[in-house]
Amino acid sequence: MSLKRRNKQAARRKAEEISPAIREVISALSRVQKKLPHPVVGIVIATLVAITGRGELQLRSYGLLMIAMWLSIDLWVWILAQPTRWKWIVAGSAPSIMLISVMWIMYSGLQGRLEDQQDDVYQHLELHVRPSSNAQNVMFTMKNGGTTDLGPHGIACNLSIARFENSVTLEDMLLERTPESDRLVAGDAESSSCLSVSPVKFPMVCADMTVHVQYVLATQPETKRDRLFRFFGHKDGAEFVWDQQPVNTAGRFCR
């Protein structure tokens, strides 16, 4: 008898030694496997999961979970029928590794989505200043141009230097004023003033000011952000105007 034939007979005898309970499990899994769609459907689902990206996190998570369960059932049907003694280790560890991988991918996707929210709001946060006849009564209009609501927020005006009439000068003074609203809906705006709390009431001649917009997202209340805007304020005829300047420019605009 050839070696190949003897190996086949040995494998057949080991297969016949499978207990009735295992046969029932294999039979049940085979019935489930037959009810699953054609493998092409799995390829389509995997493709949709790949192209949805972070935007459709829930759809992506369900798709990955479905693929992992699908592969696990196919693996169980195949491995439980094998005569190898390692089948229980493989049958238990391989699906666990796949499901843990799915959980890690879902967590990474959630973290990526939260980062996208932060970047979106930070890049689309706007601060506008309207001219006025009195610099201390200037109003700052903050607009949430992102797609996520802001939670508690406020502005703080840091006067690098401000010159007033009567030769009065302020340097490196932080004036903080928090709006009454604890929420700013995406696309909405609100106005506030922080120079109204200035200790100097003389008319302002010029100012170099950095405005801190401090906020948290409504979806991430533990993460505090600070967006900086810099303005050079000066007289222009009867009005006091504010020109936006690069934040990191060295020196002072008000001399």
C-alpha cells in the first residue's frame, strides 16, 4: 500500500472519530453558511466599507462586523472538520483576533472622526470686527463656520500695546469676557466685547491686540481649544477700524 493511500485512510479514520456533538455543530454552521449571500456580496460590502471613509462611521462598523462574522463561520465550518488536534485553538483564536481587529478599527475610526470635527471647527471659526467711533465699544462677531456645535466658549483680548490720548499707554494686558451663551450652533454667530472692561476710558489712538477664542466642542467637552486672531486698530477719519494681521508677525503694529 502506497504512503499516499495510507495517509488518506488515516485521515478518514480520524474524521470518523469526530464526536456527534461536533458533527451537530458543523451541520448547524453549514446550514448558516448556505444561507449567507454569494461571496461576491462580501467583496461588495468590503469595497463599500473602504470607500465610505470616516464620514459614515456606523455603516463602516456594521460592515466590518459583518465581514468578520462571515469569515468566522467559514473558518469554523472548515477547521472543525479537520483531523488536526490544533483545530480548537485555531477555531477559538482566529475569530477572536478578527473581532478584536474590528474593534480597534472602529475605535481608530471614532478617534479620526473626532479629530476631523476639531480640525473642521478650528479652520472655519471666524472673528469679525466692525468699525466704530469709539474703540472701547467695539463688538467682536464670532461665527462658528464648522459643522459641529460649540459648547462653553468665550473671548479674551490680549493688548500687546494700546495707546490712548493724554499719552496713556497699556502693555501686555489681558481683558477677558465670556459670552452668556454656553452653546453656539454650527453656522450661527454671536457678538461680544472685551475692550469695554478696559480700565482706561480715554479715547484710544491705536492698538495691537490678539484675541483668544477659547472653546470646547459640544461633542468633546473635555478638549479645550484656543484659536488666535490678531488685529491692528487705528483711527481712519471719524472711525476706529481694525485690520486683521498675521498672528506670528514679529514686532508691534501700534507705535
